Amino acid sequence: NSRPSELSGGMRQRVNIAMALMCDPQLILADEPTNDLDHIWAEQIIEYLEKEVQPEGALVLVTHDLKWAERAKIKYKMEEGCIYR
């Protein structure tokens, strides 16, 4: 029963993720989805995103947290404006 302006940053982040996944997308683009979340919620969000990726789909995750990056099948790293595989 809260307005978006009354929610915490983490709560808004979780609502946005839920809204994005309602359409059952084949491609999920997630830019820092764990930003503003504590470690417990962050883990749950990453697990949920991984679970929701369709077999023929993809999850593209941008993160500064190496813990999440290590879980990726394919990894790219950006340094000084250059992207490396």
C-alpha cells in the first residue's frame, strides 16, 4: 500500500526487476541489479535472474561485483574504455 516514493532504494529495485520479468523476456539486460541491495537480497535476485533465463534466452549482467561476474559462462571486462574477453 505504499507509493513508489515511499519505498527504499532496494525495494524499488526489486519491484523494477519483478515488473521487467512479468513479460517472460527471452533477453534480460540487467545493469547493476544488485545495487542498493544487501547481500542476502542480492544473492536472491541473482539466483532468480539466472533461473528465469529461458533455455534459448540470455542474461546480460553488468556489475562491479566480481562475485556475480564469476558465475557467468561468458565474461567481458571493461578497462579504460576497452572491452576484453
